[in-house]
Amino acid sequence: MGVSTEVPTTVPPVFRTDLAHLPRLAEGKVRDLYEIDAQHMLMVATDRLSAFDVVLPTPIPEKGKILTAVSEFWFDRLRPIVANHRCPLMLENLPLEPEERAMLADRSLRVRRLEPLPVEAVVRGYLIGSGWKDYQRDGQVCGIDLPSGLALAGRLPEPLFTPATKARPGEHDENISFERVVDLIGRERTEEVRDVSLRLYVEASAHARERGVIIADTKFEFGLNEEGTLVLIDEVLTPDSSRFWNADDWHAGENPYSFDKQFVRDWLETLDWDKRPPGPKIPANIVERTTERYRQIGRRLCGESIFD
């Protein structure tokens, strides 16, 4: 692809953070959250990788930096569609030790503290993953009837809003129907989340196709500010939250080359593992190839200078 994917080896991976002067709010599968004040948080993207909702014990070098850079690119590009949770606080003004500030420079965001909605807003343009499994079972995805005869990795007639639950630690996300989301957050808010999610997907997909990339599916997360306005939060259109395929390699009926953690999922499927903690250690060759794919998709989508 003509893209250098050499990964610096002088910077050790970051598996877990422990900041001396900021209270920890939460430790997610990938991100550590710290309190800045009552209205703001520091969101740190570590190099942890989760698959099948299990955090694996082996970090992926540079992964947190790539996720942060890609998310910042999309937050800027998609801001005309929906506001996001970033705030203008500077890292230099936070009570951090020098080594902490150096570690956080490229893998953290300062964000507003909002009320998160209890659903993941998944949008699918192609039939793959859990959507393919649901379709094989009953011809539906999240209660939506689909035409018969669709193939693995086939393009859907139109992008679909297929929400999921937000799994608790140790549990798995579960596809749910539109009406189930209505039960959780109300019809008007559900329709707003659906419409915004589809607009985000269509805009991002057009940008990606110009660069030879298919966004097969992705998930968005949203929160509400004090005025009840919908705000895009967490990460957006990263190789952790999306399936990215090389458009030139895509053929319906085949499992495409993937620029995301699907590569690790596929490796895990070859193991005798019950998808429960603890997860297996990732061998060095899989780690290196995963970092390479993350860097490839970052540069393909966001430009050659994204990691400069």
C-alpha cells in the first residue's frame, strides 16, 4: 500500500495508568478515566485490547496513540453533524508529574462529563460478525427483516441502525431491537440517536471510500449535556470500534482483509478458549501485525502526517 508501518520500539506500551494527583473514576476495557473537576474528565487510551468483551493480557504497542489520533480526526470532521465531548483544557495545566505528562501527551483527551446513554449505537452497512450470525439464525438483525439470499460480508440494501446493550465487565454486548431502545431512553431520543448515527456513518463511509476503505460497521456512543442535547462521546470510527476493509479486496461471500482488531478475533477463534477471563497471551507476531494494521488504517483514513 506504499505506507510505512514501522513502529517505534523506544516507547514502552501502556497497559494501565495510575496518576498521582488525579482521582481515578473508572477503568474501562481500553480507557482509564480520571476526574479533573466536577465538569471535566481526563480520558486516557491505553494499549489494552479487548476481544469478545475480555481484556487480553498483552498490550498492543502504540494502539492508544492511534485510537486517540483517529478519534480526534473524526471529531473534527463530523462536528457539523453532532457536538462532541472534547473541551479546551490543556494537558499542561493539569496537576501531573513530568513523566505522566509525557506518557499522556498523545493518548489522552480532556472531555466534558456527561450523562452517557445506556446503549451502543451500531450502524451496519455490510453483513458480518454478530449481524451475520443473527441473519443466519432468523433472517433478521435486531428485529429488522432482511431479504433472503444475502452473503457473508455482503452489502446491505441500506445502512441499518442495529443497537446493542453496553456490557458490564465480564459480560457480552447483546443486539437489541429499536423498540427495546425506546423502552430504555424514549422514542424521541431513540429516533434522534438513530438518525444522527446513520448520518455519521454515511459521511464517514463516503470519506473512507475515497481512500479505498470500506467501513463495514461501526458503533457510536452518546451522552447528554445539562440542556439535554445529544453529544458524541468516547471514541469514534477507530479500529477498535469499527470494521475497516480494503475496498479492492472485498468480495461478498468471503471474510475480507481487516484493518482492525478483527484480526485478533480471528486468531482467537483458532484457540481452545471459552471467551471468558482470563484471556490468552497474544504472541509477538500477532502483536506486531495488529499494530501494523492499526497504523495502516490511521494513515489511510486520516493522512500520512497523522502520527507525526
